[in-house]
Amino acid sequence: MLSPPPIGVILAQIGTPEAPNAKAVRPYLLRFLSDRRIVDYPPLFWQPLLRGIILRVRPRRSALLYSQIWHQDGSPLLIHSLAQCAALQRILGRCYQVELGLAYSTPSMEQAIAKLEAAGVTRMIIIPLFPQYSSTTTASVYDAASFAALGRRSASGPVTKRFVPALRFVEAYYNEPGYISAMKMHLQQHITRLSSVPDYFVLTFHGIPRRYADTGDPYPLQCLETARLLAEAMDWKPGCWQATFQSRFGREEWIGPSTSDVLKELASRGVCRPLIFSPGLVTDCLETLHELAIEGRELFEEGGGQADNLIAVPCLNENEAWIKFLAQLVERHGQGWR
């Protein structure tokens, strides 16, 4: 008897440029910022602004930042994401086939699904690597996976395939005990290696426009609940930690408090050795390696602190407890399929 095909698992991320230069950054930003999940302004207003002004300036600026965090083997996000896939595959074994699918770059969601289908996979579990739901991340991944499975670029696109695999989407896991426990262990491991104990903790999340939250995106509330649960698990007392939001873009009001504003204020509040960590990003990328670890230290120093005293803890990346939690998510969502 032939053994059944494996169950497909796709770890889903937003994406990354292929190289730290403006030529590679420009098409990535065009695709990313053209998605109305990300920027929901009417195309007749937004596209001329994006193509005529933003993409003339921003790629060079972003490329410079990428060049400061780029690894010899490529993009940090891509390297860590592939390592997460490999680690998860080792735990799950041959009953599953794990692939990486990126919404705005390669390996794309289309490539991931095509690879699984070539292996005979007809059932797939999609895991957005975003613990908190947001229309700008989780929903973008849902879109990318759904259209890729259908063989269409959009709802009005041509039909290019007849058989559509069954998809199961993993919902937000912002309050899952296994996720909170993995972060607790991760932070404790890093804190025990320090020569001095931090005297303040900043839990930073990627921000979204305030308007998105006001019109139904549950992201801010889920972020605050994650922060509360993690602080409780770490036994941090009130007044020694706070949640903030980073990466503001454009002139529109975003949710706060702003991570950059808080970092500049810490020294004036008597904080000497702050620790900063991002519970909403599970894979190191530009937002953690540069915005937090490099710019964060500059902001703390600008406010009167000593730059080297700010501890930026890396993301979970290939943390063993985190990968085991992902395996548990897969097993749970694969029930009835094996």
C-alpha cells in the first residue's frame, strides 16, 4: 500500500529584499506598499505618490540600513526563517513537509504551494509568523496563501488550476501558554548572561495606524495582552516595564506610546540599564536588528543614557522551546488529517 502524502506546513512571513541595495529594495517596497492591506489609500491617490516620490527616495535609505545588518549569507530574516523551517521539519518528521512562503518576495507563497503540490500534498496548514493578528500582516498572509492555492493573483484573475488544496489557517496565538513560556525562557537565558540586571524592560511591537485599530483591527489589544502575560510570567513589578509601538510611517496618527519617544525619555526617568525585546516579531529583521539594536541605542544615548547599557534581546528565531510550540500548533491543526 502506498503511504499517504505528507501534510503541508507553510511558515508564512512578509518578506525581504534579495540584496541590500536600492535596485533590490525598490521592487520589494513597490509590491509591499502596493498591497491595500498595508496602505489602504485609494490607488489613484496612493500610486502616484508611491511611484513618483517614495520609491525615488526610500529605497536608497532603506538599502543603507539593510547593508548594516546584512549577513554574509544573505538577509537575516530569510536565514532565520529557513532555519526555523528546518528545525520544525526535524521535530515533525516525514508525516509533514515544511516550506517557507513569503508574501512579497522569494521564496514566494506561490513557490511554496507549488513545491508542496509537486510532492503530492493536498492538505496544508498555514502558520503566520505573527503571534498577534493584524490586517497588515496576518490577513496579508491569508490573502497570499489563498490566491496562491487558487492559482490566481486576485479574485478577478484567470483560473490557472483545477484542483485547490485544503487549507487550514492557524489563528493568532498571542496568549498561548506555550508562546509565553518560550519567550520567558528566552529572556531568562539572556538575562542570566548579563553582568548587571536590567532595571527596566521595554516590550515593543510593530505599530499600525490608529485608524486601523479604530475600524476593527484587534492588534493593539492583543499586543497589550501578550505584554501583560509575559510581564506576569517574568514576575516584573508594575512600574518596571511597559509596552510600546515602533516603526511609524507617514504622517497619519499611529498607535502608541512610541518606542522611539520612550527610549529618549528613559534616562530622565532614572533608568540606567534598559532591556528591549519584541514579542510581536519572532524572526530578527531590519526592525529588530537596526531599529532596536542600533537606532534604539542612539535614541537612549540622545536622552542622556549610555548607549552600551541598552540590551536588545534578539527574537525567538530558532529557540528550541519556540520551535516545539510551533510543532504543537501544527499537530493540533492537523487533527483529523493524519
